[in-house]
Amino acid sequence: MKEVLMDRELSILKDYVKSFVKENVITAEQSQMGYLKELSEIEVASIQEKAKETGLHALGAKKEWGGADLSLYARTVVYEEAAQHRLGLYHPAVDGFGAELPSFLEKCSPRQIEKYVKPAVCEGKGCFIALWEEQEDNQIEKITCHAVRSGDDWIINGHKSYIQKIDQSGFGVILVNCQEGNETQKPTIFILEPDDLFAKKDTMLIDVQKTCTLTFKDFKIKDKRRIGKVGEGASLMKKWLAESQILLSARCLGISIKALNYAQEYAQMRITRGKTLSEFPSIRTMIANGFMNLKAARLMVHDAANKIDNGENDGIIASQMAKLFATETAAKIIDDCLQIHGGAGFAGDLPIERWYKEIRLARLDLLKKETIIENIARSIKL
């Protein structure tokens, strides 16, 4: 049962996370010399230990696994605060609270939980997701990676692309189309182990995010590594997508808040043509519109999180709409912030230029805009 926090408890938690990030995360980032791309594993481990002492660890994982078991709504509040620093969009609190694990892991067998899930929770590691392919165009139904039954094994062939955080994960999962005999192909999830033998190719995107492509050629995997039933994989992945879209949206809210703070402070300080930038109508409009759209995005994110928590039928489409609006809002706010700062915004002293690159990736991540728009149109029977 997910931990349901009352408004007052959530407010206290939010304030504590804000204080934790300021005292531990931002301090660690500012102590680094030169341009910061990441913290060392030792520094991250130190922050994770401090977070564990306060119970801020594996926020969505079940308590019996060693996690905090917070609701999705509560996690959106936490991650909005935890993302308000340089590395926060893809590494909230520099991963100090441990990585998020997909909720479909509750479908794991007791043996799988003991072997894979609990160690990952304990070590603060996540679970990489091998879902997308180069040609499927964001449609789970169009994946081509497939597996054929061979006794107690499955033989997998195909490719998986755009996989994130593979090196920071305790294990992984892959969605493939399974076929037994003459039956139709059924999407199914399997567990991948770190020492499995498959080809891996790394790609760096806009110098801020590393992704991997995996190639499977007659790769043999035991049926005991299957999660859930054969054919259940697509529905499980769609729920994970919805949850991940909401959490990404919450992190977008966090960096948007910081970007607006930077823009407001700089506009009130920078003097040109005898007055501060904040006195020019065009600058005032940028910042005011940013605050207005940020509030609207937050309402959409919280609404979607509540729908998923409550199991409402429109939760998945609400999550997609929230993700689209939050990422587009963050992109506009960060672009305006960079415009207000001028050349100073590109210097690297502030995280604006990093967010400018990362938000371009976030807009494509976990379903691109065009796919979401088409899904919205179908949902209203257009």
C-alpha cells in the first residue's frame, strides 16, 4: 500500500527536501573545480547515505523491498524540489535518493525480488529499460525485437536503442515479442543481468546524456527471468511510461523554478539604457508568462499523478498531456532565461546552458510531441 501523506505532512517533506538539496547537493556541486558534468561515485554515495538516514531512499519502492513506498503524487512534490540544482533534471538530488524502479516489478517472483530488486534498492541503483527501437516511432505495438521459445529458454533477436543509465543500474528489463509455435506474437518483459553477453554501443547526446544501443543475436534467456505473464508486457510498459512521464514533468517544474529565479534576479540587476531589464515590457512579459505557465503545468502534473494513483481510466493520456505541457513550458522558460542573460547564459557559471541542452532531449524522451498530440486526438475521437 503506497504511503498517502496529508497536505501538512507533504509540506513538511517538501521543506525538508529543499533543505537537504541546499545543504548537501548544491554545496557538493559548488565545491567542484571547473565545469561540472557529474559528481564522483564517492560523493554520490556519501549523499545517498545521508538520505538513507532520513528515510529518503528508493522513494517509490515497496517498504518490504527497503523503499519509502511513497505515492506517485508525493514523489512529484519531492522531485520538483530535488531537481532544483545544476544536475537536477536527469539526476535529482544527484541520485541521492536512489534510482526509481518501475512499479511493474511487483509482478516479479519472490526469487526475482530477492535476487534483483532488493539488492538494487539497497545499493540505490535503478533498472534500465530496453524498450525503444530505432524504427518503432514511439509505438510499443510496432516493436520488432522478438523471442522464440526453445524448451525452458527464449531466443532473442533484435535491437534496442536510446537506453539511459545502463551503467548505474543493478539490472535491466527488455520488452520483446514472444512467439510459441504458431501463436501470434505477444509482448513480454524479461530481466537482463549486468554480465549478460550482448553487444553494446554508447552514444553521447549533445554532450550531456549517454545512451546505449543493445544488439541481441540468438541471445538465450531462461523463462524464469520473465516478469509477469507472456503477453502482459505492453500494458505493464505503458503504466511505467505514464509514471515516468509524470516524474520527468515534476523535474521539469523544478528546473523551471530555478531558471525563472535566475531570470528575475538578473533582470533586476542588469542595467541597460539607463534602467534595469525588469523595467522593459518585453522582459516583464517573458517572466510573467513563465510564472503563469509554470503554475498551469504544475496543476496538470499533480492531476495526472492523482489519476494514476487512483487507477482512473484517463490516467495514461493525462500523463502524456502533462509531460508535453511541462516539457514545452520548461523549454520556453529556459529559452527566455537564456535570452535575458545574453552571453552570460552560455558561460557555464550558471546551469542555464546545460538545461537548454537537456530540455531538448526531454521533449523527445518518453514519447515525443507528435505522438502525444496524435494520441490526444484519438482519445477525443477526432
